[in-house]
Amino acid sequence: RGHKSRDTKMFLLVFGLLVGGHAAPTCNDTPVAMRFDCLPEMGPTQEKCESRGCCWNASSAQAFVGRVGLGIPACFYPSNFGYRLSDIHSVDTGLTGTLDLQSNGGAYGADIKRLTVDMMMETETRVHVKIYDPANKRYEVPISTPQVTQKASSPAYMLGYTKFPFGFSVTRKSTGTAIFNSSAGGFVFEDQFLQMSTVLSSSNVYGLGEHVAPLKLDINWQLVSLFSRDRGTPEGEGHNLYGVHPFYLNVEDDGNTNGVLLLNSNAMDIILQPTPAITYRSIGGILDFYVFLGPKPDDVIQQYTEVVGRPYMPPYWGLGFHLCRWGYGSVNGTRDVVNAMQKAGIPQDTQWNDIDYMDGHKDFTYDPKNFAGLPEFVDELHRNGMHYIVITDPGISSTQSPGSYAPYDEGIKMDVFIKNASGDPLIGRVWPGDTTFPDFFHPMADEYWSNQIKAFHDQVAFDGLWIDMNEVSNAIEGSIHGCPNSTLEDPPYKPGLDGDHLRTRTLCMTGKNAISTQYNLHSLYGYSEARSTMKALWKVLGKRSMVISRSTYPNSGTYGGHWLGDNGSSWPDLYLSIPGLLNFNMFGIPMVGADICGFGGNTTPELCARWMQLGAFYPFSRNHNSIGRKPQDPPSLGEEVVNASRSALLTRYSLLPYLYTLFHDAHVVGSTVARPLFFEFSADKATWDIDQQFMWGCGLLVSPVLKEKATNVMAYFPAGRWYDFYKGGEVSQTSKSGQNVTLPASMDFVNLHVRGGHILVLQQPNLTTSASRMNPFELVVALDAVGEASGHLFWDDGDSLDTYENGKYVLINYTTSGSKLEASIVESSYDGISTLQLDIVRVFGFTTETMPSRVKVNGQLVNSSNVEFDSKTKTMSVNKLDVPIGKNFTMEWSK
């Protein structure tokens, strides 16, 4: 391939020659680009390097920077380092073989000298490679993944291997592109140090979260450390934040796309180097790789979520606007904000309370003085068609007198708390003081947690739960009694994490869960809590709910959503929220958003107005800020913010049928809801770096204002037809090639454009989703270059569990071709749609030659007074249709 370097070509040739165990080259024959670091500690020397059996060549090495060595290494692995593959043979799912260590091994403890490798061809577009110790069962990530019994019959890839040093490769058949090639060097499998490197298909790498950074990752010797940690959100791939997602997406030079998941939850470093290549270093578990072939970016995410779990279907009201702050101080303070929003005519569906509603910061309590009327206030919200969510933390107060605090008493009785090395409940310290922590992997944990949620719901009829501090967070290091000396507490290799120890701001790694230790399970705490919380809410409420979690892991999207944590009220944070929400859509958690207007610091009217405009298009849209800061609910910041918020949110609410349908698609096939432009235009290299615009699905482009005092926005439009969402006029000069176009930076509207070839279903907005759902619908038909378009609508009651699975929904396909729009009912098993009407159809994209003058609906001529033709914008609007939305219909237009 013409884009690959000469060094990379040389390596791929060597890889082919090594099949069958031919002699490996000497150190001097290792190209600089193919050097992988054998001595990542600070201060490498030739003596230390050669004592590990590695190669030393300092002449082209770069200086080490940061917390671990980064740069062209002086000490690198020889090509005869690693394991030899033997007894390779076919099985029903692919290949299996034995790996025997042939070299000195690694430098961080006990090498496991004999391994098994299973190379499974699970589907036509998915390879699963698992390397493990056959003699001793090691920890594996406890999430359910597909189990196959037969290999794929027509795979889109070739699966290869080298015998010595062992490596495996996955190559795309259609192009010959190497997707994964682990003979890059330095394969190590020790008890507390596992390492594997692979050459990447290109330098276009995305994912590997959670971090705060531009969307496309810098691969010039970058460190990505993964281990759940409670901290703010500093910029940089090297800062390990709340969640752990060892999954990347790689756009190949021709626009085809692949993805790779390492299913491992132990603390790890991931090194990106400009070869391009990636090195994984984990301190536990096994090597469990999934390789996804796509070939389109959204195909990769669908294949990924088929493994880790499809996103859950949120309640319709969850797509409305949410408002919260830490520091309302009382139920009256909370009510005042809701009233101000209603008076200003700003849509709002859900009011939240942060930890100040609690009695002494204790879970499942409320302040009997300042929040004395909380149950009545929640009932009031419900009467107004609104909803209520409260925060809860995993730390359960352990200092209350016996019999006075049921969450602790029952936890002790059911023995569900994480234990210390001595077998007693591990005591940390969080908001209420000394606390214990539920073990959500305990067999009784679901019952325990459900009991607490039901008991509190019997007092306060909340509609969802916000679970915070679940990395798990701890104000002290380890426990109030310290942590024992152990290689679990201080492993021989420490990834480049924030903090001096793994236990920094969290629990002892020797802490005991029912199925393993915190050393293995730490980064799964938020996931396990979200799973137990949503299961409890389904049981208690008997309908859909919302769980918004700070810490996440693959499969979290099956049980809830995520907010991007403790951001700041700044313009850089405004921009960086976009890569964050796009990453989490790639991670299978589409219900995601940042704290609108910023959590920490004081916002400004201009910043908050712009953030409300952008936040109206987060899948999860919530304004939230910290105690001691200026209020930032829109009415508190003046008329400019009120007007911008009202306009943006009314637009969001009009688009909710389209957004809800996108969430249905995510739930059923695993697609993204918000997605980067390259997801739809991966062959257009100009889109690969774009992270200041994004799309809802494949039909709507959002181009927000992200800079202070901006008077315009420079937006990129890929090739095709694009139309102004509000008036329907076509963006000029974009039909044949992508173009940068200057757009207005208005405070009155958000720049939205509909992609030609797509039909969006809208609904007249109101101040709540419950009111909006009763209003008439509208279709926006955006014609492509040949006058065609398509779209669909999923509709149900918005609340009931498993409506799709139980067949209680409506699905309508819309198609336009040859001057005819058709609505075809695919499924019609929800009676609630029978009273709803289609009122307006707008068609964009006529030409002077095709501009119609007559319209028929179901064969009947439409009164000309109900049809508007705009020769300037080349659009048509048919009004006052009063056609049942749940019935088949046709619309035809002619000259």
C-alpha cells in the first residue's frame, strides 16, 4: 500500500517469512519504526537493558518524557523474544494451539511458561483471540459475551499466525490491509504483567477512553492509562478518568474501518507510537482480543455492541431537558427554579437534586428540615407531566447506631459489603464520613440494593437515579485501617496513573469481592452498580427508568447512560465535550452529555447561551453546576440566555421523534446516536479530524458555536446535498465535493442541516415531552441528487419495558421516489398512535425544472391554500394535512 513506510513494508515481509518458525533477524536488523520498548522505567541503561535479554541502540533514541518512557526506545525487544507456537490444530470455532516461552521472559515477576491460544473465527466480521494459562484459572472480566460453536463460513478476513516468535494477524480480504499484526514484538505473559503490540492499519485512531482530548488521538508516542479514578477532567490522553474502555476504532487509508477490544479490566497502559502501532500493558487477567472488520465505522460499533451488549432503550421523557445544581439548599429553592423555567417558556422534563437533599449525606434519606416537603414537590412535578431524579453514592454510612440506618444494618445482615484482607467490611471515607461499600458482584447484592431503592421510593417517588462517586471514590487512601503490604497494592509494574498508588483515592486493591479482588474488579465498580441499580428500578417502578453513572465499562450502556464528569465553565471545556460524547457513542453508551454551562467555576451569559445551544443536541441534555458558584439555570442569567435556551430546546423537542428513533436503532442493532462526520463519510479524509461538528444519525448535521465572541462558524459539508433545517434552502457548492462554508453565529438558532436523501420525523414541541407527544407530526423530506429520500419512525408509549421485544410498537417507513412520498406501516401494535395526526410535510431540494404546482394526498387534490411553494429556496410545504400518522398514505406532486 502506497501510504505505508518502507520500514513497515520491510516488517510485513519479515512477518511473512517467519511463518513456520524461520530464523529471526538480529537486533541490528530491527527498523527504528519497529522498536518496541523493553525498559519503560525511567532512567534506562545499557546494563539494565541487556540484563533483560533485550537490544540496546541509543543512537536514534529519543529522550524519555512524562511519567513513563515515551519516544523511540534505546532498549527494545529482539525478534527472537517470546513464545513458540506448537500443536496448532483446527477446532469447530477456528484454531487452537500451545505457546511455550523460548526467551528469558519479562522483568516483572513470574512468567507463565506455557499458554493456550484460541483463535476463533466467530462471525464473518469478528475474530476473537484468547490467550490464557491452561493450568491455572486466572481472572477474566465477568460480563456476558456471545458464545459460538461454529466458525464463520465466509469470513471477510484471513486469520494468520507466526510460530516463532508467536503472533497472530487479521487481514482484510477485499483489500489485503493488515488489521491486526501482533508479531510486532515484545509479547510477555507474566502473573502481573501482560504485554502485546500490534501494527495499526493507519494513524487514524479513535477511542481508548475515558480521557479528555480531541477526537482523533495523537499517536506520536502517547500514553493512554486506563484505571477508574475520581478526579476532575484535565485535558490529555494520559490522565486516567472515571471510566475504562480499552476499545479503539481505526480508519484505514481507503476509508474502510476496523475496531479492536481488549476485554481486560486491570490497570493498564496503552502506548501509541508513530509506526503506527499500539502496545498494551496490563497488570493482570488474560489477553482477550476481539477484532471487528466493519467495514463502515457504524458497522464496527454494531459489531462491538453485539459483543459487549446493546444500549438500553431510554424512556421518552429521558430525552427531554434536565436541570440540576449542587446547592439549591432546600425544596423551595428547587421549586423556584422549576417555576422560573416554566414562566420563561423553556422546555424542561426532569428536575434533579444533588447531595444537599440528603440527611447528613446519607444515601436513601432526605433532609427533614430543608427538604421537608420533598415528597409533595415530586408529586407536584408528576402532576405537571414532569419527572424527578436524585443522586445516590455507593458509600453507605457505617457510623450510625444499630437499628437506626437500615441500609447499613441490612448490608451487614446480608453480608454484602466489600471486605478487607482480614474478612471484615472495608471502611473508607466519603461524604457521610466512614462508609462501607456494597459488593455488587455478591449474589445477594441485587436484592439488597433493590430493597433500599424500594424503601426510599416509598417515601419519595423518584423516576430515576444518578449514581456518582463509583470509581469507587474514597477520600482516604485504601481504608481507615490502611492496606496490607502486597504485590496487589504495589505491583512490580505500575502503569502511568494519576496518584502514587493504585489505591490512591479509592479502596485497597486487596479488598475482597465475592468473585475476586479490587485489584481485578476496581474498574468494574461503576458498571456493576449501574447494572444493579437499573435492575432494581425496573423491579420497583415496573417501567423504564434512567440511570446516569459517572464510572463506566463496556456493557454499561445496557443499563444506563453517562455524564462526562466534573468539567469547568470554560470555552475549551465546551469544545471538548463534543469528542467526549462522540467517544461514548462509540463505546456503546449513546445516552451521554456534559454538564451544560460547566460544573466548576462561574459561567458567563455568552458561554452559557452557547453551551445551551450545543447541549440541546447532547443525547443526554442536562445543565448542572457546583455549590458556591453562581446559579446557571437560564432564567438566572438574563434574557439573552433565556431566548437562546428556549429556541434551542424547542428545536430539540421538535426533533424528539427522530432522536427517539435513533435510540431505538441503537437498542436493536447497536448504531450510534450522535456520531462524527467520518462515520458517514469515511472515504473523505477531510472528515477524519473533525470534532467541532457532529451528526444525529445519518441525516442531521449540527454545527455549533464554540468560540467566544464568534460572529460566524466555519463548517465542513461533505459531498452531497445539504439543506438548512429551518428554511430548506440548499447549501451551495456541496453536491460534488466537500466544502468549508461560513455560517452565521446566531444566538437565535443552532446551525442545523438536513442531509439529502433523508426524511426526518418531527413533532410540534411543547414544554414537556408528555405534552409534546400529543401534538401533530411533521415530515422533512430532503431530496438527494436523484430526487429520492427515506427515513423511519419508531413509536410506542415511551415508558413500558421491552415494547420492541414484546411487539407493542409502531414502525413506519417513509420513502420518496419519482415525485411520490409513501408511508408504509411495518408494525402497528400500539393503539396510542391512533389519535395522532400528520399535519405538515416539507420537501426540500426541487430545481427550477422540477418545482411542482399541484399536490395530491391519497389521490385527492390538496387545496392550494394549504400548499406553499417557495421558488427562492426551492421548497414545498403542505400544511393542515390532518392525516393519521399511523396509517399508510401517499403524497404526489406535479407541475
